Amino acid sequence: MPIYGYRCSNCGHEFEIQVLKSDKPVLVDFWATWCGPCRMIAPIVEQIRSELGDKVTVVKMDIDENPTVPMQLGIMSIPTVIIFKDGKPAERTVGYRPNMKGDLKAKLEALIS
């Protein structure tokens, strides 16, 4: 599974391996192609991925192509960004807001061991 922007036939299993069993913090961006605010968040997620490098894992999940995992996580609206640590959601952000990059980056940096 490509880590950044993936499509898969067995997403539950791949999500478990890449996100829930990760030994580092994972930022997951739940989005859809038709979602305007999701397009606003995309460059922020890419910048965080670029700036933090291999200290974190960044995953983008299209909820239309992979509906099961978002449903299991209770995602009701997008964009939703969840930061996972040790297999558990540590932070959830719904929607776009000013200074989102700074907030997400600070939360990730605090979780890096």
C-alpha cells in the first residue's frame, strides 16, 4: 500500500498494519474528491509530511473508495484528520481552520518519541 494516497481492496487489514500497528505517530487525512475543504487541507498535509519526514507516517484515505474504515471510526463529515499513536486516536480535527498546519504539526511533534 502506498502510504500517501492509497486505494486498496482490503483496507481494513492494510489500515491495521500501516496505522494501528505503526511504531510512530500516524496522521490520517480522510477526504473525498468532491470535497472543497479537503482540497484546502491537502497542501497542509503534504507540507507536514515533507517537514517531519520519516518521524511520522502520513496517509490519505478517500472515503468514497474506502468507506469501511471511516465508518468504523465514526467519521461523519470531511475533511477529518486523525492522529494515531500506539494504535489509538490521539487527536481528531474536523473541517478546515486557520493555523491548522501549526496545530497538527505541534501535536505530531509532541507525540514523536
